[in-house]
Amino acid sequence: MGIAATSVGGARLVLAVGFWLLAYLAESNAQFFNISPLPRPPQEVPGQTPGPAQNIAPPNNNRPAPKGQTLQSLPPTAAPPPPPATAAPPVIAPSGHASLTLSARFGRDLPQITGGLHWRVYPGKIEQGALRPIKEDRGTSPTVTLPAGLYVVHVGFGLASTTRTVQLKSGEAQREMFDISAGGLRIEGKVGDARIPPGQITFDIYRGSQFEPGDKRPIVQAAQTGDVVLVPEGTYHIISNYGDVNAMVRSDIRVQAGKLTDATVTHRAAVITLKLVNDTGGEARADTQWWVLTPGGDVIKESTGAFPRVILAEGEYRAIARNDNQSYERVFKVVTGVDTEIEVLARH
């Protein structure tokens, strides 16, 4: 979060308001990030293939825009040019008041952001009790009318945000442009050349490279295939979870301001279906308890049923089945991309 004092109040007031603002936004689940320039990740990171960054900065003020922090879709290309728009009439502020028009862009010399913005205006003077916004708006370029005085303006765009103090003078029409250096990240997973279906894979996103020390709490959890996540410009690492056992891949990606970056995470795994049978190719026995173990003897999956399905990383495993107070087992291998049934014979 950046706070820039434009006039009255000075650094102490700005810092005090900033602390109050942070406390309030923590309660309302708003998120702030103070992204500093980070080193680029290694040129080759196993398991992750970033696609070309596409421009998500719209060229006009009428393009539909995303809402919320994790979006289901975001057009990667510009919409057709709209017909010429008619200029809005000027806002006339009553005596002792001023009008304030707000807008945001992806950065200096970058296009204006045309949607997905959440504006909050707070009083510059801290009153007793919780700090609450006196104005809120989700428009592209809203105009608000307020009594003359000092205010704190916060704007959020997905997980990116910025804050500024603004001094309004009576009778004036003031405009403020905010820079939000943010981009979009969209991820999908593959096994070989096959795309992993939605619902079978999720992505956790962390700030900074996986090779850097520091805070390792996710900023986004369980993002789905095709979701577009808006984040401050910078380096992020992704943990891709295919299934719920051990098919996991870590990857690094760089997000640029005003760009939509597509990333493909490649897994070395397969889908395994377990069956307890009396004879090869026979019917599966119901009400069977299952354990899947690593070669070292660690249990990584437990289930019950005739046909339990499990997604496992490539490697060797041992399956143990228990039915009618009898236990049976088999060692098997998982080959990347080879989905198969593993039969355990009910024999000793």
C-alpha cells in the first residue's frame, strides 16, 4: 500500500490514517501488498511453462471489466471500438463543498483501468472508534461531492491497491489519477499433452519466488483452471495440486502491469483405480478398506469402497486392501499419463 500526502496533514497524519485504514480493511478482508521490485525467477523452472503475456489494458472506457479478486474470465484482447461517447455534464458542488473525480491506470504511460475498481473515501480526521468509509463506489471514474477538507482515498483492483490523501478546496472541481501496477495471472495444468479437467486441479499462489526466504502464506488458495487472478506486478510462485495426495508441482512466474499472463503447469502423474478381486478380471469386492503406501512405508491415502480412485505422482507404491477381516496387498508402479486399474487378488 502506498500513501502519498498531497497537501495538509504531513507525514504523521498520513501514517496515522494509514494504520487506522489497515486495521479496518483487515476486518473487511481487503488485502494490501507492498510489492517491491523482485529478481526474475530462473529461466527454466521444471513443471511450469508461461504463455505469452497478453494485454489486458483496455483501449477505451466502455470495455466490460472483471469483478472481484478471482475472476472467471478476462478478455485477452481489446474489444471493438465503441461509438463516440458524449461528455458528461460538469458536477456543480454546493457552497462549502468540492467535487472529486477519481480514475486509475495501470501505471505512468499505461492505459486507464476501465472496471473492477473499488473506491473508498475516508475522513482525514481520525474520530474515536472504527474508521469507516464515508463514500464507496465501484465505477470506472466516479465523481463524488464532499465538504471541503482532508480525505483519504483508497482504491482496490483485485489483490492490488493504493491509497492517497487528498485536500479538497471549497468550490473547486478536482481530479485525481491513481497508479495501480497490476496484471492478470491465468493457470492451467497438463499431464503430457492432455489438459487436466477443471475440478481435478487447484492452484495456490504465493508472493515472491519459491527460492526466496520470507512470508510463505498464500495470497490466493485453490484457484481453479481458467480463473484470472489480479495481482500487483511482480514475481509469484505457484503450488499446483493435482488430486489430493502427492501430485504437486512448484513453479515461478512473473506478472507484468497491464498484461494477462497464461501459465501451464505440467504434472508427472496418473489416475489409478484400485480393485480387490477374487480372480484376475473379476468383480470388485465391496466394503473394502484401502491404504496406499510409499516404498518407505508412509501411508499417503486411505479410502473405503469397491473402486477407489486416486491420483498419484509417478513412482512405486504399495496397496493394502482389507475385507472380511483379511488383508491383501500388491506393489505397483505409476507411469505418467497412463491411467489404469490396479487389481489386488484376494489370495495369500
